[in-house]
Amino acid sequence: MIKLFREMHSAQADTIEAEFHELVLGYDRVLITSNQAVKLFGTETTLPVITNNERIVSGVAIPAYIKELEKFVQQWRLFQSDACYVDDDGETC
């Protein structure tokens, strides 16, 4: 399960949550302080932090991870129905 560790007031975390909502992606929000984050993730990791099983993402790695999630969700939804589709290249099922 994806978890977003964040402080109560964080514009960056608000943006991440907006992305998750846009993707209609399930996640858990965990409100913590920066001191608690240091205890959990170490001094090199800053809030907000996204975890997905053993994977930990923070800082400048977050935008690339969000793009990765977008691609995964898009591919997942393409194949979750019995409908035929046409992708951006004009290929059909």
C-alpha cells in the first residue's frame, strides 16, 4: 500500500495528494513531524515521503515516481475491461 508521510501544513504534500486524487489512487496519509521522520527514515530523507512496500521516495525523486505511477495506472486501466481501445499510436487491441 502506498503511504504518504507528511506534515500537517505542506504545499508539496498537498500537491502530491492532489496528484493521487487525480489518479484515483488509494493511499494512506500519515501525519508526522520532521523529528519523527528522522527517526523513521534517517537524516538524508526529508518530508514528504512516499513509501510503497519497501520502496521509499522523497525529495527530488518524487516527480519521477509520480510519473511512474501515472504510467502504471494508465496501463492497468487499459486492460481491466473487455472493451477494445485505440492507443495514441492508433494501435487497437
